[in-house]
Amino acid sequence: VQLVESGGGLVQAGGSLRLSCVVSGVTFADFTIGWFRQVPGGEREGVSRLDIGEGATFYADSVVGRFTISSDNAKNTVYLQMNSLKPEDTAIYYCAGVPARLMKGFPTVARPVEYDFWGQGTQVTVSS
């Protein structure tokens, strides 16, 4: 199983970025993909989650209305569209995967420990 993120970069406050997570080695529709972020010295924070087969989405309160998670099943790719970015969104962003059947009943993005597979991360920096 491999997850590869891309799309990070430097953007001014109020700007937008779209992160991509390409997933291989699994049946894409059977998976849940989550996006997490982490700042140096901080804990890994759940940002958003997509149950691909059902299309269910979940967001952290801090990103509701600004971030959108989606997928292109033909490309085995999950996207995180980030709009109205703020300096406090600066972090390394990771995508993570877990079989969707293990996430049934979780009403939130869930904790990092619930996910089995992780990408290498992509840096997002928002300047003020």
C-alpha cells in the first residue's frame, strides 16, 4: 500500500492550494482516506476524512467552510481543496488510509492511531 501526497507550497493568507493523495495497492472504493496536519512539536491533528465508497465526508471545526475533500476514483486520488488559507493552517499535511469497514460508526475524522497507512507528508506554508 502506498500513499503519495503532493500539492503543498507557499501561499499568502487568503489564498488556495489543492493537495493530492494518490493511493495504490488497495481497492480504492473500499478505503477511507483522512488528511492530517502537524506542526513542529505539536500533535498530529485530523483535518478531514472521506469514506470513498459511501462518499461520506467529515471535517474538523477549524476548516469547515474552507476545505473540501473529494476523490477521483478513476485516478485513485483524493484531493483536499483548501481555500481562504490562514497562517495557522501552516503545517505538514499527511494523508492516511484505512479500510472503510474499520471506520464505520466513527462520527469524526478520527485519531491518527485509527489509520494503518501513511504518506510522507507535504509542507503547506501560509504567509501573513
